[in-house]
Amino acid sequence: RKPRMSPLASYRRLFSLAGPLYVAIAFIGRLPLAMAQMGTLLLVAGTTGSYGTGGAAAGAPAATNAIGAPIAGALADRVGQRPVVFVQSVLGGLGLIALVVLAHAQVTPWIVILTAALAGAAMPQIGPLARVRWRPITRNQKHHQPRLMEAAFSYEGAADEASFVLGPALLGLVVVLASPELALLIAAAILLVFGCAFALHPTARLTHAHRPDAAATGRLVTGTFAILLVAQLLIGVVFGSIQTGTTVLTTDAGQSGLAGLVHACLGVGSVIAGLAVAALPARFGYGSRVLVAALGLALLSLPLLVTDTVPQLFAVVLVLGFVVAPYMISVFMLGERAAPVERVGVAMTLLAGATGLGYALGSATAGRLADMHGHPGAFAVTVGAALTAAALATASQPALRRLASGGAHP
């Protein structure tokens, strides 16, 4: 029996197999999605003077991306990632540019919201699509592949969270120095360059060249997979409501430029915890990990209800982040195991789409409550979603543990 690879050795092997250029491109290419949501919120709330309108504008691309991403994922499963991601990157980048132009011109808000929705529908979900590439990348590693796949999903979860650190941080810096308009234009440029580079990278061919010859007829949406979709929707609600509540609190404190930096703190602890997931023992299964992380999410979100200063918010959000990546990594890993091997692309994008739909729901609901009750109203949505996630994880333990013990794809 082969000795178990250490986390550091697993990461080193992964990066050598894919190449450092691919790792860099796949990471930078996901920044625009992290920047676009808060950038749209700040841009539209600033031009209209309404958090409700800003939340709706930020939620619109998240909702349309939730619908568009699984369609693109299914198409990528069928024809390959290269043409799909390339077209998405071009259309998404141009959509962000159009959003800035129309918002700056102060046209009717519904036109801006519609443009944001169209831009969101076009933007590629690079994180989930990158997850799909790891199984063919590691296909020749035989005995080490299960360990490498666990490390790959841990890395991707951390990379997603890191993008939501650097994305809002970059956006916040540009907003402080210039404007939300410039921040979104930078996001558009990154998408046009690195999104297209991700599409054209040689690893894009692997997902299509090495998929099974059989038609994609395996059943995807089972009862257990539906549980995972709801789990991701709830974490999306957490993201959307925290982002809205953070914007309201920092704006009321006269420090609106710090909104992106505060929200970025959510990802700092999440990145650290995400990378550490690869070191967890195999006996601590993914079903149990979802439960522990969900309970932590519920407990650590409660202080938001009594947070009323920016320094307090920094601290609470930073600590809360430590349970986010372990939760999402475990859900995505279970989703990859639950899906037929020829439909992993659509499975990953469905889970990401559920997150985006939850973000839209959380952002819009929190925006409305914030107009009436300020930041406590927004953060009440966060706590409610976290408590629901804990209840769902507790109730679904038998199904999740059965899936976790069933093994990965061959």
C-alpha cells in the first residue's frame, strides 16, 4: 500500500502537473466575478442613492449567472471548455464595460439592472470549470489520484476564497483612489485577458478529450445532490447579505471605501482554513465536515447582530471566514462524487450557480431590510441563512455520509 502523501507534497505534485502558468491564469481569471458584484453594488447605490436598487443591481448578475453557468457547463461537457469559455469571457468583459457607460450616464435604473443581468449571464465560472480539469490532469497518477483530487478541491476552495479577498480589496483600493467605474473597467480588462487565456490553455482540451464516449445520460439531480444545491444556495445568501450589510455599515460610518476591504476579510481566514483541509484525516468524512462547518457558521455569525463599528466588523468577519472554505470544499467534493463522470462540468457549475442565486437573494433581501432597519436588518439575513444551513446539515447527515463513503469516480 502506498504511503499517504503529505498536503505539501500533494500541492507540489498538483502544480507541477498543471504548470505554474495555468495556476496563475486560472486564479487571476476568477477575480472579475469577485469584483463585479460589489462593484455593481457600490456603483448603482452611489448613482441612485438607494441600497435597495444597488442590491437589486448587484443581485441581478448573480441570478443570471446562476442560470447561465450550468447551461455553459453542460455545453462545455459536450463540446469542450475552450470555445465556451472564450465566448463567455469576451461577452462578459464587454457587458461590464457597457454597465459602466450606462450607469455613468445615469440612465433609468432598470436599464442598468438589465445590463448588469446580461453581463452576469455571460461571465464564465472559472473556479468550477477549473475543478473539472483536475481529474483528467491527474488521471495518470493511479494510487495517488484520490489524495491529489482532495488536495485539488482544497486548493480550488482556497483559491475561490482568495479571489474574494483580492477582488474586493483591489476594488476597494480603486474606489478609494478613483471610482467604482474604474474598478469595473479593470475587472472587464482582467476578464478579457485572463478569461480568454484560461479558455485557450492546453488543459481545456483534456476535459473533452478524456471524457467517456458514452452519451451524457446519467442522472444528475438526485435527492442528495438537491441537498447540496440548497447548501450552496444558503452560503450564497450569507455572502450577499454580508456584503450588503458591510456596505451599509461602512457607508453610515463615513468610510464607504472600506466596504471591499472589510468583506475581503471574510476570505482571509477562509483561505487559511481551505488550504488546511487537505491535512484533515480521511476518517473525518466530508459529510461530517459539512456538519461541523455549518454549525460553526451559525455560531460565528451571531455576533453580527450586535456589531455596530467598522473595527468590530473587521474582527467578526475575519473569524467567520474560517468555516466558509471547509464548508464549500466539502460540498463541492460531495457534488463531484455525486455526479456522473460525464456530467461533472454541469454539476460544478450548478453548485456555483446555486451560490450565485443565493447571493442574489441575500443581496436583494438584505438591501430591502437595510433601507428600513440599517445594517442590523441586513445581518439578520446572514444569521438566518447560517442557522438554516446548520439545520439542513444536521438533518441530511445520513444521506451525506452515505455519499461520502461511496467513493469518488474511477
